[in-house]
Amino acid sequence: MSAPLTFDIEATSGNARVGRVHTLHGSFATPAFMPVGTRATVKGILPHQVRQGGAEILLNNTYHLMLRPGSELIRDMGGVHKFMNWDGPILTDSGGYQAYSMADINAIDEDGVSFKSILDGSMVRLNPEIAMRVQNELGPDIMMAFDDCPPSVDPNTGDVNQPRLNKATERDTKKKTKYDHAARLTIANERTVRWLDRCKKAHTRPSEQSLFGIIQGGANLEMRDWSIEHICNIDLPGYAIGGVAVGESTEDIANIVRYTAPKMPADKPRYLMGVGYEHDITMAVLAGVDMFDCVLPTRNGRNANAFTSEPGRNGQIRLRNAQFAQSDLPIEPGCDCQACNPALHGWSTPDGRPFSRGYLRHLFQAGEMIGPMLVTLHNLRFFQRLTSDLREAIRTDDWDAFVSKRPHLATIVANRA
């Protein structure tokens, strides 16, 4: 392979496309959903179970692995693939998002970000050069540039109830100076370009690892245009849409993605960072996005929230609710996951029964570990089934068949380009 990453587009339907990304640790089909293994593990799930659910690529987090166990240790143990026993592709987030999400314990300047460690309170520094060194040592197939992620919307306008957004704007407000959202977006856009240039220069393993740049600009489409032009003018194997789902409405997310994705290089993978609801993924695939990640399947699974195709509440059912106490139904009838159809996976149960909603509710009420594990397995499979069905719809250009499985997404599909 002449490059550590290649991308083949196999079919299109409007802006949506099916492809395959090839890396030195194997390939993955797109549109792809990447389960989040922040600390080199998908919480509560064995690697082979993640694979059985349909995942072909995972995400790890640079900031957390830098703190513990340390990138040097992982490097010395053969890199993150060997360390976590995952033989497929891995992508690492650079830690730039933590500069937004942990705004209450960090400070940002032109060179980088200083954090208080979540482990012991000591000061930790991240900047483009450090983020590249750490990711080079971790050894993922795809590594993200260190970027400046600003609040997407102005907290001084509208009804904003976003603690992270408010913390970020408090941090970005100088003493005795009112927060200026337009100025903050401009600073973040220009800084992200400068930091990307530093990341590319500091990247020491370009023949083995692929660096993706990140487009910023908040919910301001003119700012997005500026960022697209300047980020995508730096030649890289792929590009991401950042700063989305960090405080803005569902409508704003759709406007940003539908505007930005088609303007990104058509022959490179397009990655929408941190967006994970079913309707948002479907909308973004229709706009031309190829890659996704989100903590929702695992985090919500650990909290008894299961994703289904039932309408309302983003399709989630709350298994702790008393209404499920005597329910014999699986989480989702017809699902082929290890919780809903264990017989498909070689599990012997009485009469081939699924794990019922009533049993799962009991497990959560009793604090038993298997409850979060089973619901996480289901949620992960739910998102892999979604991307698989999207790939099939694109290949066949048969969106009616897709909507017949997910009628609650009919409006989104009807608005496709």
C-alpha cells in the first residue's frame, strides 16, 4: 500500500455514498459508526463482542490515555492495537474536544491548553506537538489534529441551558470583557488552521498513520465556509466536521452538516465528530458524511436506556420504568443482537428465549453488571444495523425500503438532496 489510508467510493445516492476505507490494520465499510473505547476499552464489553455486533473500527481518546496509563507505556507494549487486543482500525481523538468539555478545569492560549488532571489535579499540557507525539506513540491508524473547539452558539441569545457551553464561554471571557461570540469563532477558526499546520509538521509517522483535519465555525455558515477553505487546502487523507452537537439545536446541527459536508473533498473520508442519534446520523449520511462516533450507545446502555425503532424520545425506552417489570418482550422484537436473540450467537436459553425487558429491569434494580452489558450490546448492534441499512439503501437507491423499517425517519429521508 502506497499510503496508510485509501478510500474507495462504491455507490452513491444523491449526496450519500457507500465506500470502504483501507488502513494498515484492515478496512471498514462506510457509512461507519465507531464505538467509543475512550480508555482503550468499550466499557463492559469484550473486543470480540464488539466485533460480533458489526463494528469494524473503534475510537480511543488521546487525553485519557495520555493520563493513564501513558502513551509511552502503550508504545512500549506494541501500540494500542496490541494493548487492547483489537486487530482492526483505530481512530484517536486528539484531546481538542476536552478543551471544550472540561472548560471549568483548563485554560486555553495560542500555544495550547493547560488542564488540571482528572486523576490528581496536577497540571497537564496539550498542544499540537504534544498531541501528535502522544498519538504517534499510541499508534492508531487515524489520528485527529489538535483543534480549538469553540461554543457553537452564543449563550447570550435564546434559552441556553448547556452547562458545558456556559463553562466554555465563562473561560473564554476575559475579566471585565463581555463574551463576543463572533470574535471567539474567528479566533478558533484561525487558531485551528495554525494548529493544523503545526500538527502536520510534528507528525512523525505519516507512512503509517493518517492525520485528519477538523473544520470549525460554530453555527455560522460563513465561518464554516472560511474553515472549509483553509482546512481543506492543507492536503490530508481525510477531514472532519467538528464543533457540532455542543449546544446547538437539532435544526442547527442539520443546517451545519447539510451545508458543510458537500463542500468537503469528495475523494476523502468525511467524519462527523460526536454526533450519534439515529435521526442525526441518517441526516448526515444523506448529506454525504462517511464516519461517526458517539458515546450514546454505551453510556445510555449503562443507564438502562435502550435504543429502539419505537417513536418518541429518540427511540429510547427506559428499562427501569415499572411498566416493564413483567414484560416478556425483548428490548426490540426482530433485533439480531446478543440480548434480543441470543440463540443466533450460540447462547443456549430455555426455548431460545431472549433476555426480557422484565429481566433486564430486575438486573438494573438489583445493581447486577450483566444488565448494563446486555443493553450496551443491544445499543451497539442497533447503530451497526442502522449504518448497514443505510449502506443497503444507498447501494439500491431504495429509500422506501429503508423507511419501511424506520417510518419515524420518513421526513428526514424525504428531505434528502
